[in-house]
Amino acid sequence: RDCSIFYMRRKVQKDLGDQNRLISRFNVDPLNW
């Protein structure tokens, strides 16, 4: 059984990971839009 706090932390980590991927993709070449 999953405790809700553990689930929330997993979800937040996943969301942050997605955001970091987006940010790093933009930071590779921010002038090449």
C-alpha cells in the first residue's frame, strides 16, 4: 500500500524531471528558436 506522501513526492519528482528536461532543451541553444 502506498502512502499518499510517498505518492505525492514521486509525482512532484516526475514533474520536476520533465521541467528540467524542457529547460535543458531550451538552454542548449536558446537563440535558435
